[in-house]
Amino acid sequence: MSSAAPTSGIDSSELDAAVRPQDDLFRHVNGKWMARTKIPADKARYGSFAVLAENAEEAVRDIITGTEAPAAGAGAETEADKVAALYASFMDTERIDALGARPIADDVARALAVSSIDEFVTLVAELERDGLGGFFGMGVDNDPGDPSRYIVFVMQGGIGLPDESYFREDQFAEVREQYRAHIARMLQLVAADTGLSASGAGDPDRLAELAYDLERRIAGHHWDKVASRDIQKLYNLRTFAELQELTPSLDWRRYLTALGASEQAFAEVVAGQPDALTGLASLLVADELEAWKAWLIWQIVRGAAALLSQEISRANFDFYGTALTGATEQRARWRRGVSFVEGSMGEAVGRLYVERHFDETAKATMDELVEYLIAAYRESIGQLDWMGDATKQRALEKLEKFVPKIGYPVKWRDYADLQVDAGDLLGNSARVAEFELRRELEKVGRPIDRDEWFMTPQTVNAYYNPGFNEIVFPAGILQPPFFDKHADMAANYGAIGAVIGHEIGHGFDDQGSRYDGDGKLTDWWTAEDRAAFEQRTASLIDQYNALSPEGAEGQTVNGELTIGENIGDLGGMAIAWRAYQRSLHGEEAPVIDGLSGAERFFLSWAQAWQQASRPAETVRLLTIDPHSPNEFRCNQIVRNLDAFHETYGTQPGDDLWMDPEERVSIW
């Protein structure tokens, strides 16, 4: 902390006196900002996270452009050269526009020429290796049943809309028609450069109808979002032979050979949604070959669109940006270029970002905050009246095994084997995809690398990883309004403290609580304690099911989909409050800018969730996002906290009043 007198961490001039905190804490803090803020045309939503992310993008651009890119075809040797070459390949719009859709012409021609399911399977795998689609979602993580080993996860995939409900629900009927039209438009745009012709089998309109209809049928086998976040349902171990039995029409040996993967890496896998995998494979028959070829051509175009000419990229944005989220303009080209680099070599720029922008004193303060939060959880668990001693002991054992990671990794990713060419954007993308695929698959059979990070340091976010039992806070989030080393600790506990508590809380939410302290999926609860826990979570689900956000009137939050995040928010705030009280050591918090410590704590929480969202984006997130809308992450959480009601003296009749017996307290 600075030796100067701490600031309040709250901009009092922004507080809206016309809105009482007892009625709407979110708008009391953010109302003035919301009234004057116009969401930028290139954003679907805008607020505290977006502002920090934009700042990080600007910092990364400065890092990237600090090195002159090698000439096209000259090769790039150092990491700095590779980063610069990646960025240059994306920013060379003259070359990109001159090429049009020709970079995918060979792939489209190969898809049109396929004459059997076996040939088709080979081609899909080769293109998946290059990052252009695939039947399934695949990744490598530690095995929930044996967290000491890595295992491949095979998950449902193959569709181009956000999830299966978009193909099914009446509210998305217009989006479905827009999507059909979008596929046709995109295929028409690439037709001249790729050999598609209305006079033959490559008729864009015909291909679009075939591709859409096949996606619709694939989606009919998909699990919904609620089922797909249930780890107990998802954890289905299958041997290679059993995976082949699950999808009999898909020749996995052929597929893996073309993918460049060994059968040994797939000796045992987690088949995430078995009937969805079986359902897709049931369509993989000779009578459907023409539909599959159309589907693959669309996968190629969709996967490459953002890297093709500006006309094609803009047309792709018209659907995925405007129709789905409401944003009306693409982000500036340089911002998209930064995103391309970060998605390809994120830790290479992250290392320089940390050197230039991370204050090491912040790490010491964060270490202290984490200690206080864990101590507060320890105290709270010990005092729970709904949990028995045996489960409490196991919960405390798990808590003691939490591993915090703050700022940046201790070991950086090695990009020595990645080849980059400043004159070959799509080729760079393919080489990055193959590099990442190989890096992931090579984990299988090796010891677990517990130093690996799954976010870059410049990311404005945080996460809990149940398999590693770790909480991770990248440098990007350790700045105002989440963390301010110059502010009094009340504001820090109300923002980053609650975020820390939230991530720890994920270890004890409806899914994280299924894992023990070693990251193993195992039942360490008594039946009575699990029932008591689920009774409380059911009450929280009911609360959120009744909430309808601004911009999506008539629609409500899905309490089951968001329950994990809501438990994290509720536990995070409750424990952050307890930790803040512990940090005072019985002394009165100072009044700063006319605000008590308790007021600063809650105002900081509301400040952190500042956001405005377009209606289309609000609807999209209600459908697929496990997080509740920000206004409810703020208001609904504090309604459940006795400390909020005591701080603001709420009474029956106030909009945020909740009868004490209705308030949910879990952790």
C-alpha cells in the first residue's frame, strides 16, 4: 500500500442521488454513467471489463509494433519477430483483399471432390488440424477421476449457432432465417474464387440449404446448456474400442491418422455427451454424403472468414456480430489484429506486458487479500449450521489445498517450433492450430504441468480450475475498479476481494463441490449435507428464475444455468465481507469522502459490475451464459446479505428489501 492517505476507491460524483441504494444499488452507482454512455458501435456490451480490455489491447499493440516485422517469406526466428510477423500478416489488407477467397480454394475443391465417407472423414480431420472446423469439440485436461494424468475430452460440436436452442426455440425463428440467408450469402461471396457454381454440384444456394439442414439435425442430438455443465453427466470414460462402438460409422483410426494424433493418446477418453456423439455419427452415412460435403464447405468458409478479404470478413460480422449481438461495426482492424496475435502467441506478448505494466507490489497485497479470504472461508465453514462435522472437515481439507496464482505464470510457453510468415495470414492460422493441437495431445502420458496457465496475464478476468484446485488472477484484472493499491481496503475487499471469494467459492459450488482438494471427482459429502446444500441452492435458483433484465423484457434468467456463478457471487461477497471485518482487527473503519467502510465495500461491488448491453446481446447471454446479467450480479446478491441491509437500513417496501427468512446463505 502507498504511504499516502488512502483514497476511498469510489468516485462520489458518479453516485446518482435520484436512485436510492436501498432500491437499486446497481443504478445508484452506475446510473449516471449508463445515462450518458452510448455503447460503442463495435461493442455488444460495454463497461468496466471492456474498458480495461481495451486498455490492455492498446498496451499489447505497443508491444507488438515495437519490433519491425520480417519481410514476407523471410521467416521469423525470435518470439518478438514471430509476434510482429503474425500481426503484420493480419494488417496487410492490400495483400488480403487481393487474394479474396483464394486461400481456401483448394480446401473447397477437395471437399467438392470427396466421393466416399472414408475420404470425407480424412478431409475433416486434416482441416480440423488446420483449425477449420471438425465434428466435435476436443481438448486435453487432467482426468477428473484420476487428476494425476491427462486425458482427451471429446465433446459435442458441429454447429454454427450459439447452441442447440437456437435451432429449436420459437424466439429464435428470425435468427434461424437470418442464419440460412447468411450461409447462402457467404457461399455466394466466395464462389468466384473457389469454383462454386450455380450450374453444378457447387451451387451456393443448394449447398447452403443442405448445410443448414444438417446442422439442424446435428443440433437435435445436442445436450442443452444446463445438462452440459453437469460434470457428473459429462464424465463418461470410454476406451478407444468403446469410443468406436459409440460412433460406429466414424472410423476413428482413419480420423486420428489424418489428424496427426496417435491412437495411444485416445486409448481412454472422456466422451462428454455420449448420445450427442452417437447422434452425429448416425448421420455419417453414404446417403448423406452430399449434405456433409455442403456442411464441410460451410465449415471451411466460416472458419476462415475473419482472415479473408475485408468484404468477406464484414459479411461474416453482419451475422455473428450484428444479428447475434447487436453490434453495428467491426472492431478496428488493429484491435482484431491484436486479438489474433493474443490467440496465437498470447504468452509471448504477456511476458512483455508483465514487465511493462504489472506492479509487483500489487502481488504482495493480493497475497494478503487471498490469505484473509481463505481465513474467512475457514472460519465460516467451521460455523455452518447446516453442515455436519465430517463434511466440514473435508471442506476444510480442500480449502487448505487451494493454490493461488497471481499476476503471471512462473514458466512461460515455448513457441520455438511455431513457424510464422508475415505474408501468409491463413497459413499462420493453420500452423498455430496445428502447433496447439500437437502441444495439447503431447500432454497425454506426461506428468501434470501444474505451472500451466489457461489465461494470458493481460486478460481482464479470473478463474477457478477444479482439476488443479487453483484460483488464478491475471495481471490484467489487478487494476481499478477491481484493485487499487492507492485505495482504502474496503473498496478492494468489495471488488477484487469479492472476485477472490467468488473463485474460491467455485470450489464449493454445485459442480466444484464434486471435486476434492486434489482435483478428483469424488463424493466427499454425507447424503444429509448434500441435501441441505441443494435445498439452499434450489432457493437461489428460484430467486434468479424470477428476474427479467432490462433489454429482454418477458424473458428471465435461467437459474439452473447460472447457479454455479450465483453461488460464487453470493459466497464471494459474504466471505469478502467477513474477511474485510477480520482485516479491521476490531477497529472502526475510517470515513473517507463521507463514506463509511461498509458503504465503500458495497459501492465498490456495484462499481465493478458497471455495464450496458444491447438487447440482442442480453438475449444471447441469457441463453448461453452461465453468468447472470450484471445488474443482478450486483443487486440480487446484496439482497441476500444481512450486512447490506444493516449498512443501508433497508425496510419492507424498499425494492432491495428481502425478508430475512427468504435470504439465502450458503457459505
